[in-house]
Amino acid sequence: MSERLKYVQFQFCGDADGSPLDHYCFIESRPGNVVAIGARYKNCEPNHLYELLLDPGDLRAFGRQCLILADLLEEA
């Protein structure tokens, strides 16, 4: 992973459940050219037992599957 991408992180919180609670997923870069993806509630500390480590190929495959599923949901 390049030094420029060493500390990349983003979070996503959807609104489909209509809940006022702060549940969100996060993705953050980790050493070794991988990212961690997991879920958190509000500002809790990360629980590494519930994180997945993905390399670039895994991350692309996950993204493609998310897009396919979104398309299927729109068609239903």
C-alpha cells in the first residue's frame, strides 16, 4: 500500500431502517495492503472479532456483489 493511502478510513450509515441509532459500517486501511471492514455502534471501540480483512481483490469482489444485490433489489 502506498504511503499516501496508509491511513484511509470511511464510514457509512444507511437510513433504510429509520432508526435514530448510530449503527454504521466502517472500512479502514491496515498494514499489509489490506482493509478491515466491520460494523460499529456509535463511538464504541472496534471489536476485531467482528472485522473482516480484505485484500484489493476481495474488496473488488465484495463491491461487485453489493452492486449486483442492489440491482436485484431494485428489480424486485
